[in-house]
Amino acid sequence: MRAFCAALLLAGALLSSEGAYAQGCTQCRDNAAATPPATQLAYRHAIELLAGAAGLLFAGTVLILRRSR
């Protein structure tokens, strides 16, 4: 019964937040489009940097967890 309640709670949380994510993405895109080209380039570099750091952190964590088995 607990697993069912947890699954139901998770499904509700995922389904109810869909509109919030779409609205945030639209606002970000519109705000970025209104900035000068130099600022847009800086945003692109920042996104690449953050995505690379997150990827390295994830890969490092997986590597450490696999070695500790």
C-alpha cells in the first residue's frame, strides 16, 4: 500500500508541474532573445560550462560508485 501511495504522489507531482516548466522555458527564451548578441553568446558559453560540469560530476559519481562495489 505504501508503494502505491508513493507512486501516486510521484505521478501527481510530475503531472502537476508540467505547466510551470513550460512557462519558465518560454520566459527564459524570450528574455534571452531580447538581449544583445554578446550577452546571448555569454549565455551559450555559460550553459555549455554548466552542462559540462554537471556531466563530469555525474560521470565521476558513477565511476566512484562502480569502483566501491
